Amino acid sequence: MSTTWRHLPTRAEAIAVAASDAVAAAQERDREGLADAVGPLAATEGSGLVLGAVVRLLLEEAHPDGLSGDDVRQVVERCVRAAAVWEPAVDPHLLVVLLAGALGVHDQEEQAPRPAPDALARNAALLVAHLLGSAPRPLAGYLTAAFAEIERTELLD
């Protein structure tokens, strides 16, 4: 990992490190590395919020004129196709749940039964890695922007 996150508060640093490790493993199609990274990511409180913000930022950047249902379907299809060749645990339903949550149209807390944290973390890493494939900057830039956005939101609340 080339980015250091020591300037962040402890919990934010843990999220950044866990997310970076999981997404890097997904980008490298490293099944064992992803399996190792998923546990810490799933166990880090707040990682879903941060990765949701990263997904939203990536989607907004890729679709500046807005996101249609067709666009969402294409993201899911392409992500599943790309990941399924090396990671059989990719779950199209969870990708839809993650996308809907990132866009603010689905509250995962209200879903019953709740998906397993490891499955959510794995699929979030796969989704972010997929979206980064066409992004103009590395994950660190999106994580930094996500932390700033979350901080701004918390200050306004």
C-alpha cells in the first residue's frame, strides 16, 4: 500500500487500510488475498458507510448526467461477469443492495434477513474494484473524498 492513513483518526484509518487491502486484492483478482481482507473490512465499524460513499462518488463521476435503471443493471452485469471468473462468491443480489444503499434508496439496516457482514464486505470490494476500472484516480482519492463528505455531513447534523 502506497498511501499512509496515519493522519486519520484511529477508526477512519482502520477503515481506509481494510478497504484498501480488500479492493487491491479484488483488483488483482487475488481470491486468497480477498478472503484474508474481507474479515477485517467486515469487522471495522463504519466501513459500509465509507464504501457506500466511495461507490456513490464513483457512480456520480461515471454518470454525470444521472444514473438510469439501465445503468445500474449494466454495472451489476459487468461486475458479476468480471468477478465470476475468479471469485464464485460474487452475489448479484448483494451488488444491487449495495448500489441501492450507496444511492440512498435502500436501508440495509431494515433488510430482513440481514446479509452476512463478510458477504457484504466481499461484494463491496468487488464493486469498488470494478468501478475503479474506469475511474480517473486511485482508490485513495475516493476514500479521502468520502471521509471529507462524511465529516461534513456529521458536522451539519
